[in-house]
Amino acid sequence: MSDVIKVATRDSYGKALVELADAGKDFVVVDADLAAATKTGTFKKAYPDKFIDIGIAEQNMIGIAAGIASTGKPVFASSFAMFAAGRAFEQIRNSVGYPHLNVKVCATHAGISVGEDGATHQCNEDIALMRVIPGMTVINPADDTETKQAIKAAFEIDGPVYVRLGRLAVPVIFDENYKFEIGKGVELVSGNDVTIVATGLMVHEALAAAETLKSEGISARVINIATIKPLDEEIIIKAAKETGAIVVCEEHSVIGGLGSAVADTVSANCPVPVIKVGVEDVFGKSGPAAQLLDIFGLRAENIVEKVKLAISKK
């Protein structure tokens, strides 16, 4: 559809940083030689005195961010998800998480939709890595509107935050009336037969799947979960009780991500079938982002298939 506006959440991030600073918020931004790609370059241009390019040294970047944060000044630290969450995991865990410092790790180029950069750069493990760090808030926004609000909300949190951002331009779902809250899921579509829980770019696919299912006489509830940790357990348990089956959709490994968090919650409180739509236990591959989403089964039609499977297990 030509009238659909698409914006990469990494672009939204760069703009949100400038908006924060324009509003008088005091913080530092550090980047590992990828400012043009992570879009922190937008902030660098507006506030060069508050920006530090560390160079290709992600582990050092996190250590420096921790040092600055220990003086009382919040820090946004950015690189690709594979290098931020992956290469610098130990520094995030021990230098940021353990002392509970005010560092916001905003990692771009997450997931399969990195595209042609291939398996080495397609980080499908970052949510799993970050959610096991005690005290770490993990956010995966769905579009431009939600990303801008999430970045501003992350700034207000006293402690470490991981924000997952994408390279691919994705449809803008929410208007200016949308309100993002840390730890709160949002029901986007009501339904009684099954619940589709989605995060990130999969929210758009989930909405499309719900429309297809409606045409087939299946009433699907759609819930957007932007904050993966802390998870809104209340909305998940309520959905499990009322619809009796859940399908979780994420551009991440089916191991350790949102699907695992939802399954843990459901099994402990209201056991119902939970089916996952995500990247199976495989590495990615190089190719155009849109084709990779098709190949790895991250489309509305894949969700529809899994919904029917979930319903059959009720």
C-alpha cells in the first residue's frame, strides 16, 4: 500500500535523542564508530559536545558509558545489536547491570531484517541475553511513534535499559494519541478465540493476520508487548483465561525471547497452548530483508497457520 508511512525505528531513535536534549534533558551519547547507521549521528550534529565516538571498541564503549554514568549523568550507548548485546555482554552485565547504572543500551540492526549483512550481523539472541540480567529493562518498540516514546521513557528510568531497534523501515501503526508505558501491554484488537501476542516489527504482521482470521470467522485478540521485561503478566494471564490459546510472534529466536517469557507466565498461572512464531534454532542468511522475513516464516500467513494449530490444541 503506497499510502502506508514506513520509518525505521533506528531513525526514530536518533530523532528522539535530539528531542530529549531540546527539552533540556542532560545526558551523553556514546557510539562505536557507527553513528551514521545507528542514527546517533543526528544527535551528534545537534549536540556535538555531548557525543563521544569511541571507535570500533564496543566493550570499551560500555565501560566508558558505565564510568560516565557513575558520575551521575545518564548515558545512551549504541552499536549494532550483535556487537552491543553480544560482544559487550560481559561489560553490560558486570559494569552496568551489577552496579545498576543509568546506561541505556540502544542497539540497532537487530534481527533477521538486517538483511544482506548476513548471519554474523543478524542478532536473534539479544532479547534472551538481556532479559536474564537482573534489573535490566528490555524494550522492543513496534514503530516510529512507540520508539520515540520508549526512548523518552527509558531516560526516566533509574537504571539500565536495553532498547532493541531495527534497520528496516516498518509501517507506522500508532498515531499521536498512543501512549507507551513501561511494563504495560496494549490490546490492539479484541477477540475471543485466540490471542496473538506480538512485539517489534511483528506487531504489523499480527494485525494483518487478525484481519485474515476475521474473514475466516476466527476472532483473534492482538496484544502489543513493547516492554518484554518487566512483562505485563496481568494482560497475558487475562488473555490466556479468556481465549484459551496464545500465539507469540517475534523477530528473534524462539528460544529465550518474548515467547519464552509468555510461556513461563502462562504455565505458572493459567496453562493453555502457547505456540511461537519466530526464528527457529538456526542461523540467518544473507538476502533482502523482505525475502528473509518470508524465508524464516515471519509473515502474517505464518501467524495464521500457527493460530489454527493453537486453536486445535485447546
